[in-house]
Amino acid sequence: MADKQTRQRKVGAEAAVKGRVSTNLSADPYCPRCNARPIDGQRNLTSEEQLRLRDTLREAVIAAGGAVYRCDECRAVYSFRDGHRRFLGYFPKD
């Protein structure tokens, strides 16, 4: 088990050195949950929508700062900053 973890770290470090890791970064926000990675339908979360979130998700949105988006297709809420996406949760159904 330890050998497998060591091998994974080594491969990850080699990829980072060769610059392969940074090629996955995108300038446009896209949903981290949708397979098609849609760029259309991604919009900033408004303050009214933030009030409708559960407490734990609302706290995560506040901690992420102003770069929080919502996918209209699957209702995913995620932060997007400097090409990195982080899934926070799902927007509640109406």
C-alpha cells in the first residue's frame, strides 16, 4: 500500500515538473460536475440566492469569496479562481 502511494506521489511530482498539471486550467468557469463541461449557463451566485442555501453551504460560499458560480444544468455550486474549480454543493430545488 505504501509503495502505491509513493509511486502516485512520484508520478504527480514528475507531471508537475514537466508542466502537465497546469494545462488543465481554464480561464472560463465550467461546471466540475457535468461531463460536458459546459461554459454556457454558468453564472455568479447572487446575494438573494445565497440566502436560500443551507447553512453549511452558505458558509462555504462566504469562505470562497466572490468567485462563486452556479450551473443552470445540474444546480452545482462551485468556486472558481485562477483556473481552479472546487465543488461546494448543490443549489436547492425550487
